[in-house]
Amino acid sequence: MKRQILGLAGLLMLAVAAFGQQGDIRGFVYDIESGEPVIFANVVIAGTTTGSATDINGFFSIPQVDAGSFQLMVTSIEYDTLIEPVTVTANQITNVKLYAREASRQLQTVTVTAQTQAKLTEVRISTIPITPKQIERLPSIGGEPDLAQYLQVLPGVIFTGDQGGQLYIRGGSPIQNKVLLDGMVVYNPFHSIGLFSVFETDIIRSVDVYTGGFSAEYGDRVSAVIDITTRDGNKKEFGGEVSVSPFMARTLLEGPIKKLDESGSSVSYLLTAKHSYLDKTSTALYPYINGGDGIPYQFTDLYGKVSVNSNTGNKINFFGFNFRDSVSFSDVTTFNWNSTGAGANFVVVPAESNVLIEGIFAYSNYAVTQNEADERPRNSLISGFNGGVDFTYYIPDGDVKYGVEVVGFQTDYNFYNRLGLRYQQQQYTTQLSAFVKYRKVISKRLVIDPSVRIQYYASLGEISPEPRLGLKYNLTSRIRLKFAGGLYSQNLISTRSDRDVVNLFSGFLSGPESILATPDGEDATTKLQKATHAIGGIEFDVTDYIEFNVEPYIKYFNQLIEINRNKIVPQDPDFATETGKAYGIDFLLKYDYKRLYIWLGYSLGYINRYDGEQTYPTHYDRRHNMNVVTTYTFGEDQSWEVSGRWNLGSGFPFTQTAGFYESIDFLDGINTDYTTTNGNLGIIYADDLNGGRLPYYHRLDVSVRKWKEFASGNKLNIVGSVTNVYNRENIFYFDRIRYERVDQLPILPSLSVSYTF
């Protein structure tokens, strides 16, 4: 017995001694020309499979590496392979900074291999990472590549139109999608003309689109998350870009305030501005639209950022924006919104601890107003802050992330329904939350990613525990199975109804504090909107150049809340509840090799709601949706590029018209003289809500790009594009009163010129 105890003690001592001979490698990978972080690069110890992928800050961590000298190898699609020596000292953290050089486009025949570190070590289900280079591969509407156009080709994403269109992600409405810009909440990311977002493509570092099943890192939304990170300004030299097209003019300026030097510290800035004048140019260039009245949309976007970087990798960013949008349909309606925001985020890398600390504090404001002929203005304001701190601790083959968040906002809403009854709400809301997330790769096969979020809604007095789970199993290095699911909740409510086919105005409300009734008339157990997600999937790297992904999904919307549009008298409840379900399957096939890029996405989806009386499809229940994108680069110096996108979608549902009548509002009650009062034209709708279907939608867009690089490094870019090449008449909506069909935008040729310096 004594020998066994001594033997066990000896083994423990050997284990401790072996552990004591290990150290950690961590650091950042930067672009050698601009100092910008290199994201999603693989950093491995040469000759082994031990390594990590850089995050959006260019940061990587490889814990518990045996002491000794090694070669670190950095590989990325867009950069030349970099090999640097590194020496690991026992019981110490080895900090490194690596500088990669962007691969020359003329010589670049890099194999875009699917065997990346992240695919084998992260679940990444319902997650689509996007970079600016991917956005630029799409045909550029008006010669301007834009995130709004790229999101439309993603499987599971439905876009409802060029004019006033919105994005719906796997059954969720826009209010159920959280949009973050550098960690700051953006309440309306898309302009009224649905071709453009508020985000300038050239300042985007990365975009992560979570179409469902997202982890506890994100909260207060029940459908999806779009997380956008902007890049820093150039840390070494002044530069910029100017661009003009028939749609808009834009400019970008960037450079160092304190140039990056050998010490590794720097201060840089980034400024962008774009302004559309399509409402003016369209009357001359596109006189065949709207009877010569042109396209009545106008917007202005401003964004600025200052980045302060230390020699240890610590950094803090200060940023702010102002986005404005206006629409003016003469004699019908005017619509305006204005969005502003400012904030700061930071990254701290403690010298003696293998942990990464990130934080954010920001304030944003969104105000919208609509005026119509009824002289009853609609307006809505939401303003508030969000702040939080996250800690990521790196362990062998995984990490632990935890954090806290506080959100506070004010809503001020004023609206009249068709009977002239006024809705008004002013409310202050505070939300507190905490989360913990654990990721671990077990035996190189199984990846587990459990997490939990505790969300406290102070104004409602409710606590929402939300467990979530992500799993991946690597059958082989090329075939991977995955799953994600969890519980989700949110407080914020939109005044836009899922029954509205066309509605520019969308206000924001905090959840009601009063007890709600379920669709079946019983007392609801919660004042929140809630959903449950379950998503499966298969990833298959057919070859090094062909990727195939399939994901079946289901989202149960356990409770949805909206304004009671059937309110007749002031005593009626202001809010109504519904339940719903969205389910379907998404397919994605990608080919990317040398000069040819092909993207083929197809979605089959079903979206319905139950309001207590009937189960009906939502107006964005597009059963079939397919996108084909092709890009080909050619020429001796590969300076020519042709791109095409074809979209096919089945028709949206709509409620058919059964008849008309004279509508008298009886605002004077029993004193109303209905024999002499002039009423309005009322519409009798069919009993079957959204029982009809509009025609199929399809559209082809193409663009040709030519660029010329000069000896000074400056570049001229010329893009010719045609939107809706064969001038398909896709229906926008049908005016029941005038009995007229209104179509989406017709063929739009364009030419843009940009100069980068």
C-alpha cells in the first residue's frame, strides 16, 4: 500500500513537473503596410496541428506549449505565408507581434483551402462571417458595393423590395434582429431605398451574421444578430478614397495622428461621408420611372473613428455617427428619420495573465416622423445606452468567456390608427444581463459550446434564464455535423405589423407593464417576447475549393407582442399577442479557386402566426428563394472583373379584397349624424388573412470592373453596372383604391468612378 501511495505521488510530481515546463504563446498579427489587424488567419506551430485563429482584433493565444524554440507559421487567404521563430519559456507568457504582407493580386493564385482552424475548432452553425472583399464580389448596384446587397444573398434571408424593403432572417422581423456597430446598438441599419445600408463598405473589417441559435454572448433579441466591426485608420500614412456615381458621392479619409513606429504605439483616425442625390439625378437619367418624377429617396451617412494603440496590444477606440434618411412622395406622404450615436470600446491584454478583456460603452438615438394627408403625424423616438465588459480566458483547445451588460433606453411614441384613436407611450427601461460561455475541443473530434445568459428586465420585473448549446462533431477533416439551440427573449416592440405589406413608418416601444392575454384569451405568464431555436447542419468540404453546407432549422415564437390594430374604443387593450413558427432548410454551395468564384444559395421556408382566430402566413413568407452569384477575374494583370447575381423568389402572401363600403368613424359617438356625415372609402378584406400570393420575383444584376494601379500606389476604379438587366416587372404592391399595380425599380444602368490614394 505504501508503495502504491509513493508511486501515485511520484506520478503527480512528474505531471506537475511536466506542466511546469510549459508556457503560453499569444500576440497579434498586423498588416505590415497599414498596421490593421489581420483577422481569421491561422497561426500554428510549424510541423504540428497546434495553433489558433486570430479574432477581429488580430489576437491569438496558444496555451500550454512545451518550452523550447519553434517556428510560428501564419497563413491567410489574403496574405503571404509568414514564418517567425519564437522561444517559449517555462511558466511564462511569450508575447509576439507578427506583421504579414498582403499577397500581390497579379501573382495571387492562392488555393482557398477549406481546411481552416476555425472550421474544426468552432461550432459556427447559423454563422456567416463576411469581409469587404466578399461584398465587393457582388455586382455593384450604382457601382457601389454595399452590405445591404450582400445580406440579401445569404441563405435564410428574405428581402421584401427595393423601395422600403426590409430584411427578414429565418422568420424573424427586423425588430427581432440585433444590429451592432462596434458594439453599439443601431436601430435602423438600412435606408428606405433598400439597395443601401448606413455602413460604408470600405471601413468594414468584418461582419458576423448569426441567423439563429446564437450563443449567450448576445441577448435581448429573439431571431438573429448582425455584428459589424469597423477597421482602424491607417497607422502609417495618410490615404483615402473619393467616388462618384449617379446614385451618390462618397469620400473616405484616414491616417496617423501619431505614426506607428518601432515602439508599436500609434494613434490613427478614420472619417467617411456619403450623400445620395438620386432624387435629383433620376429625373434626368431615369425619366421612365414614376412618370418622370424620379426616385424620391435621399440619405446622408457620416462616421468617424479615432484609435489609440499601445505597444502591448492594448487599445481604445472612440467613434460616432450620424445617419439621415428622407422620402417624399408628392401629395401622399413625407417620411424622415435621423440616427446618431457615439461611444468607445477597448481591448486590454494583461501582461501576466492569459486573458483578453474587451469593453464597450455607447449611446445612440433614433427618431422617425411621417406626415400624411390626414394631418395626423406619426413619430417615434428611442434613445439610450449600452455598456458591458467581457473576459476571455484561453485554455488548451478552447476558451471560457464571461461578461456583464447593462442597457437603458427611453421610448417616446405617438400614433393614430385608422379610426383616429391615439396611441402614446413614454417609458424608461433598464436591462441587466450576465453570461458565461465555454468552448472546448475534445479529442480533435467533438466541439462543445454550452452557454447561459441571465437577462433581467427591470421595468417589467422579470428575470429570463436562457440556456443555449452549440455542438460540432468532426466525422473527418472534411465532413462535420453541427447543432445549436436555446431560449431567447426581448423587450423591444415594433409598431410595424407583420400584416403590413408596405409601411415605411416603424416606431419602437418598450414592452407593456400590464398583464397580457394569450391569443386564446388566458392570462399570459410573461410580458416578454420569447422564442426557442433548434438548428442542425452538415458541412462538407467536397474539395479544397468547393464547400457545401446544409442547415435545417425551426424557431418557435412562444409569444410575440404588437399593437392592437383592432382597437375600437379607448378601453380596448393597447397590445395583442401572437404565437408563431418559422421552419425550413437552407443550402449553400461555394466554389472559389483562382479567378472564378461561384455562390449558390437556396432556401425553403415556412413562416406563420396564430392570433387566436386563425393561423396565417406572414407577408414575408417567401416559400422558395434562390441566389446565384458568379465573379470572374481576367486580363494579364487580373485588372478586369465581371460579376453577376440572379435572384429568384416565390410570391409573397397578401390579403385579397372582398369589397368596398363607406366608412364612418363615429368619433362623436351616438351624436354622430351618419345620414349627413361624409365617410371614407373602406375596404372589406377576405376572411382568409394573407390567403393570396403575388407573382414570382426574379432579377438579374451585372457589373464590370476595371482598375488601374499607378506607380505611386494610387488606384483608379471604374465600374459599369446594370440593375434588373432584362427589366423584369416585379410587383411592389397593389393599390386597392386606385386599382393600380406599383412595381419595383426597373432597369437601372450606372457608371461609377473611384480613386484611392
